[in-house]
Amino acid sequence: MSDKELRVSKIRDGTVIDHLTAGQALNVLAILGIDGSGGESVSIGMNVPSDRLARKDIVKVEDRELSQSEVDVLSVISPEATINIVRDYEVVDKKRVERPDEVTGVVSCPNRNCITNADEPVASRFEVLSDGLRCGYCGTIVREDEVASNLDAA
């Protein structure tokens, strides 16, 4: 390793989200609900060189493993991402994200007139498209770059 390279320390336990689309690291933090107030130890690399993607982002979160719904939303904003589960400094599981057909209860519909925003006991449900999401109730489209700003507050 040359003197000009930046080295981020290994994590003991947690998740490393690698091969994120460049510029998506802050959206990943929003998806995970990390805003600095929870005390999580987080390392971020943005726009770092990548053989596979030219440029990529990396997010390391200590003492946290992602839920399937979090991984599903990550797959929408960064389909090339890989999830590495780390325990005792070793990667014990590595998988690429897979886009699901549907995402439920994670993203809220931006259409104020949608039934999911009408104080009804209805969870949001979105069909996953190649470039975003379509509400299963009203048909409103949420583009990839809008997903993080429409995360469900729940």
C-alpha cells in the first residue's frame, strides 16, 4: 500500500456495504436510519476507485446487520452492491444484492392522496422497476434518486 492510499480500519462485527453506486453512501445512511444520533460507528468512502465500477462508495457499520427490507431498498438505489457480514474481524457471509419484485412497508408514497397516506392500516407496497418503484395502490413512480427522500418514517 502506498503512502498516498487511505486505509480505513477493519471492523470487529457488523456490515460492510461495498460496490455502491458512486454518490449513494449518504442515501444508504438514510435508508439505515443513521443520522449520527444513535452512536453507531460508521466509516464511509465516497467516489473511491473501483476496478468493477470505475468509482464506488463503501459504507461500514459496526455492530449492525441489515434486515432484508433494508437490503431490498439498497438494491433499488445500487444494484451492484455487495453486503459483507463481519464477525470477529472476518467476513463470514458475502452476497450481492438482488432486486426483489416488490418492496413493502419501507418507502412511503409521495402522492398525498394515496390510500397509504390516509391514516388507513395499509402498508406501502411498491413494484420494483428497472429505474425506480411504482406504488401498488395509486401507480405513482418514485425514481431511483428519490427513494432515499421517500423512506417510511416508521
